[in-house]
Amino acid sequence: MVNMLRQDSQDAPLFGEDDGDIRQRKSKIRHPLASFFHLFFRTSAILVYLLCDIFSSRFIACMVTIILLLSCDFWTVKNVSGRLLVGLRWWNQVDEDGKSHWVFESRKTHSLNATSGAESRIFWLGLIVCPIFWIVFVFSTIFSFKIKWLAVVIMGLVLQWANLYGYVRCKVGGKSSLRNMAKNYLGVQLFKQAMKKSEEP
């Protein structure tokens, strides 16, 4: 059962949904600190994982550092950068009967000037690209038989996938499927291409 608190989220563009005029108006980064930390913790966790064997032979110290960075990233993205950069927020709560409820919020349309197109691109790019690295790390850990790292990379994948899943559901709506989102996006892109061709002499 899904409980949703959701308003219109047109002010939080996903994958280039915003039109040209809005993009020009909203290209500035209004929250540089939130944008920095949105990327800092997740890229730092990836870099520490990649460089850990080179600079340190202490597995426990590396593991604790990566887990701390991943935890800071999860909290920052879920509670700070999502609200500031794209005007979205999600959480999961369990009621008295033990049922899990997904709750989604988005900024109201009348606060359109509070969302920057540049910040939106930073947010979604960081949110989508970094879990791909952790998927690669899971397979590389299994195939290279570095089993001691398996718990760390699975934790990285789970924490970053949870934020990605929560924000995509928040953006497209609790009952909307990802297939419908992909169809809508492709439809918009095909329509734009058709309009460009029709305008050519």
C-alpha cells in the first residue's frame, strides 16, 4: 500500500524535460554547497574503493571509510540535495500494522524559480551514474575472487540504488511505471526531432 503526499513537480526537470527558455533562465547554480556535497561523498567512496589497495593495506580502515562516505552520501542526497536541487523528497515509513508506506513530496509549481536546470542536471547525473560504478564493482569483485570486498560493494550498490529508486518514483509518481516514463521521454524526443525537420526550409 502506497501513501503519497505529492504536488506537481514540473519544476524539477528530469533528463532534459525543461524547454529552452526555462533552461536559459535557470542555468545558474543556486546551491553550490549542496551541489558539491551531492557529488563529493559518492565520488569519494568510489575513489577510496579504487585506490585503497594502492595506498593502504589495512582492509578494516578502508572498509570503515567507504561505509562512512556511503552513509553520509545517502543521508545528504535523501535529506538535503534532493530538496534543494530538484525540489523532491521521499521517505518510507512503517505504520502501526507493520505496513510500509512510500511518501513522496515535490515543490509546488508557483516556486518555479527556486529550481535551477544546471542543478537538476548535476543531481540526476550523479544519482544515475554512480550506482552503475557499484554494479561494475560487484561483478568485478565476484570475478576477481576478492570476496572480502563483496559486503562493501553490495552496501554501496544498495544505498545508492535506494536513493535512485526513491527519487525516480518520486519524480514519475508512485503508481507510474518506468516503462511509461521511458515511452514518454522517447515520444517527446521524437516530437522535437519532427518539429525541427518541419521548420527546416
